[in-house]
Amino acid sequence: MHTSQQTLKLTLLRATPAIMFVVILILFSILSPRFLNVQNLTNILTQSAYMGTMAIGMTFVLLIAGMDLSVGAVMYVSAVLLILYLPALPMIAAMLLMAAIGALFGLINAVFIVRLKVIAFVVTIATLYVGRGLALYVSSTRTALAPSNVLAFGEGAWFGVSYAIWTLAALFGVALWIERCTPFGRYLYAMGADYDGARKAGIPVGAMTFAVYVLCGMFAGIGGFISLSQTAAASSNFGYGVEFPVVAAAVLGGTSLFGGRGSVVGSVFGAVLIQTVQNGLVLLDVNPYLYPLVISGIIFIAVLLDSQRTQLLSRLTRRQIRTDTA
């Protein structure tokens, strides 16, 4: 395949999520007259806030070719601990507590990954089960009802825009600044592109790895707070399986599972895309048992797109190297 054809294919692959989003909007707007009204679109953004928040944290981890599958457990255990032990905390303090619990889980993950050299996939699978097991034990498997201060967050709005959307916007702005305007952000891309090369260049790869896992856990805790404020309770299924849509959201938005490529912009877009699909299915009264099939299809598409993008970029890079050498 000629370089020009490969470049065109790569462009199309990168544009595929946006094309999917447009097609989904058109399809659901035809099938349901309620889909495109302002209130429903606002609901989609509000409901996307928790996943978008978690996808931002996941992006930092994926940029260094890492993985964190414990984010759903972080949601659950931090929510249960807040409800059972500190339900009277003010709204912001409650959010910060859940963020701190998430950061602690991220720190534990980082210790095993950096200090003990255990594969991130294995470590975070283990902390997923530890977190869920701890939450089930503490709550005695009973549903924990959210306190009034948390519910006030879910019901609150500023200038007609929900607190959830404002929170996502604020976190997105900070994350985008970190990604694009700080040495920390540049180090992430360098580590993802060539971990050993980054270490030899003097980048503190160990400290950076600690930082991204702590950030991912923190964002998971905040995402759990947002979700708790909307669902009003933490049942045994709270946060269950959410790690996979979160990863899919990041990858759909262009973040590579192989590290070194991506942005929080695309990750938030991916979260909105997934929530748009779920919202449309609800409006069409589709059998809820089909939802996992649809989400699994989206995850498959995300992984396939990432694989194709990575292969094409590898070919283009090799061709460029040969051309420069010649």
C-alpha cells in the first residue's frame, strides 16, 4: 500500500468515532422524536459526567502503556465507606474523601507495579477483587443509601447546568492543561513511546508511574461520587464492570492501549458517545439484557480501531525511516 493510501486510511480510522457519533445521532433522532430535544441532550451530558471523569484518569495511565482495571471497585468501596462512616460530611468534603480513597488505591497499585515489578493488569485485577470484597464485607452486601448532601450534588445546578457537568468541565480543563502545558504531560508521551528511552533521558519514570496511578484512582473516586449522587444508592452492583466502558471511552477517543498517543479531549468524547448509545437504547425501550451486547460491541470496535491505527502508524514510521536513511 502506498504511503498516501496509508495516510488516508489512518485519517479515516481516526475519524471513525466522530462518524459513528453522527450516525448514532441521526439514527436515534429518526427512531425517537424525544432524542434530540434539549432536555435529553443535557441529560446525556449529565449522565456522561462520571464516566468522562474516570476516562480522564484512565487516559493518563494508558498514555504510559499502563492499565487500571480497579476503577469500578474504587467507586464502590469509596462510596460505601463514605455512606457508612462519614455520611454527615459537607458536599465538597465528601467528594474529596472519595477522591482520597481512590488515590490510596492508586498508590497501592503503583507500589506493586513500580516497586515489586508486578504486571499492571494482574495488580489491578487483584485490587478490583480486594476493593469489591472489602465493600461487600463492610456493607454486609446491603444497599447503602446516599446521604442528603450527596443527593444535593446530583440535584444541584448552577446557571441551569448541573453540578456534574461543571465538575467534569473543571477537571477536564485542569487535565488538558497538565497534558499540553506541563513537563509532566510531555513526560507521559515520552514514556509511552519509549519507556527505556525516557528513563535513559533522565525522566523519573518511577515517580511518574506512581503519579498516574494515584491520579487515576483519584478521578475514579470523584467519578464514583458523581455516580452516587445520580443513583442515590450504592448496591452490590455499583461500579460493577464500569472499568471496561471507561477504557473503551478512552480508546474510542484515540488513546492507544500501547501508549504514547491520545488526549483527554478524545476520552471525554468517547464517554459521551457511549452514554449517547445507552440513552438512545433506553428511549427506544430496548430489552436491558441487550445493553451488555451493545457495549461489548463498542469495546470491540474501540480495540479494533486502536490495533489498526497502531499497525498503520508503525508502517508509516518504518517507511519514513527508510526514506530518511536513503
